[in-house]
Amino acid sequence: MHDKADRLKAAKVPDRQQTESSEQHRLPPGQTLTSKFPILHEGPVPEYDLNRWTLRVFGEVEEERIFSLDELQSLPQSKSESDIHCVTRWSKFDTRWEGVKFKDFMKELGLLPEAKYVMIHADTNYETNLRLEDLLHEDVLLAFRYDDKPLTPKHGYPLRLVVPHLYFWKSAKWVRGIEFMKEDRKGFWESHGFHNTADPFKEQRFSSDEYEMPEGEWEYNEYD
């Protein structure tokens, strides 16, 4: 992953005009709209024995919790429809997700008042950090389903985070742990030059203006 981060930061954006459309206001600057769902990840797709799968919740909580998949899926379910935006410059409108709202999931926890930040831990050896306030939006889900079907393994089965208003590297696949923190700590991509907040409409791709993202990077990946 380190090599890929360096390559993306070093690449330059081609001089190409974005196509105008009646929905242009929904498309962040520098993004290209696609009807496909590109598949981007590093390393192998995990395989699970769901009878042994768990989600660990720890850090600034009154008591550490371990959830089975059945326990998570027994919680109240919600659906959301949202636009998603990848840092590699593709956007997809009107994606449909189903799972547990993060703000509803927090009702199951004894969260301490010191908790202001969250680290999402995921397979394989991935983590990404977010402000707790970003996880309280109505459309932020711990998702089990996409487009009325169970998540596919390449899109994060059996559980992924969906945070539509931030670049999609924050929406970690294969989530296995949620750590509540007093102070912020950078995740994997954030430690390798990617922006800590990742707002697509502010083009917060990198921590420095000397880097850019190649416009066609996502076109070399698989699709669903």
C-alpha cells in the first residue's frame, strides 16, 4: 500500500474538461460520474467463518463490547440513498444501502463524554480515522446490504461503514473494530499524505497542495 500511496501522490491530473449536466451541483470538483461501481482495495479479499466473526468496540466506552453478526443484524435497520465520491475521482449517484445507523448503534454503547474521535479498524490491517460528529449524520450506516442485496465480498461483506459525505476511503470495508478516542490519530492513508478530513466538495484529497490525483486512476480497476 505504501508504493500505491506514493504513486498516487506523484501523479498529475490531465487537462480535461468535466462534462456539464443538469445534476452538476451534486458532483464535487474534479470528479467523474459513473454508473458502475469500481472495486478498489489493497490485498486479498477476506474470507470469514461467520459463526466466529465479531465486531469489537473499545476505547472511550464504559465497557468494551464484542458483537456477533447476529447481534448486529438484530438491531433496528435503516435504509439510505446517497451519492458517493472516491478520492480516485469517480462519483456514483443514488446508491442504496441498508444497515444500522451509526447514531442508533451508539445507543447500545456506554460512550464516555471524552470520546471525540473514532478509529475504524478493518481487515486486512487497515484503519481510518473520523471525527465522531461525522459519524452522526443520518445517512451514515454500518451496512450489511447494497442495492437490496447482501454486500459482495469485494464491497466489504459482511460489514462495511458508509460515510457518504466524505471521500470513500473513510467508508472502510470489512470492519472488525470501532475505537472511540479522546484525541485524533491518523489512519493508514492519512499517515501517507491523504487529507485527515476528506471533504469531496473542498477537494480535500491530500494533506499538501503539491500532490494531485490522476483523473483516470479508477478506470484501471474492476467494476460491479
